[in-house]
Amino acid sequence: MEIERLDPARLGDASEMLARAFHDDPAWVWVLPNERRRAQLLPWLFRVGFDVTAADVWTTPGPVLGAARWLPAARQPMRVAPMLRAIVATPLRLGTATGRFLAYGRSVEALRGRVAPGPHWYLAGIGVDPTAQRRGIGTALLQPGIESAARDRVPAVLLTNNAANLRFYERHGFVTVDEGETPEGGPHAWAMVKRP
């Protein structure tokens, strides 16, 4: 399966695709329980994620059928100006869901910090369009980060809130090293690490 770096002109397409891929994900259902509101807000939230993180983003050539955001070990993870804009816009967009969104984000970062306190490559998000799953796209999108982590001799790290994903990641050498609610009373998460 061929993949390529995501052209910034395709960020909107990638955000829409990830919104479809994560529509029923336990974390997003918890943050945004109203299905219609979730469908409206997820494309914007994924676009903000692309804008604020200094990630290496990979996708399929042609139509965006999948995308993965890998945060490199040696790069500052956030872009300051987009982060400041997001801090202002998020409460206006999410309204009463802002508290859950922020609590979830803090909890995920705390879990990540426990399992990988040192340098690591972090899979900040991966998704495949529901119409294109089981074609090898997810496997191909994992490879740049796995290979980069191996080259840098650091772990590759990811978190998932969906138990159905565990076997997929295990097939690629990831091992669950911690798990828990993100946050307390929120969706369950598994922290997985692939050692170099």
C-alpha cells in the first residue's frame, strides 16, 4: 500500500475522513454524546489537531482514505500561534462539552507521560475511512513512525480507547503497558508501546 506525506491543501479532506472514522469511537462519544453535534464538531476538532501539532502526517495518494499523525521524538510537539487560537475558539465551539474535552486531553497526556517519560515517537492519531478499512491502509500508515522510532532507538507509543484496536496494534509489535479511565468515569484507554 502506497502512502505519502499529507499536502496541507488536503487537511480539510483528512479532517472530514477522520471525523467519519472516529464518529463512534468511545472517547468522542463520551466527549460529545449527541450524535448530530458530534458529526458537526469532529471535522473542526481534527482540523485543530492538525493545526496545533507539529506532526509528520501521512495519508493515501488520491482520495484521503486514511491518515496518521506521528509526533517525532526530537521536535517541539505544539505550534504556539495555532494553540493560542484553539484555546480561544474551543469553548465557543464546544460549549458545555469543553470540560469533558479538556479533562480527556489532560488524562490522555498524563497516561502518556507515565508510560513514556523519555523521548519517543507518538501516534497522535490514526484513522481509516469506514468504507476503506481492512485493505492494509492502517498498516501502511503505522510504518513511518515505527521505522523512525527504530532508527532513533526510542519507543513508538500510542493510546487507544477502542478495545477492538488492540489486536491490530499487537500484530505490529505494540504491547499494552498501562490502562485506565481517561479521566475517572470517562472512556477506558490502553497505552501501548513498541520498544526499539
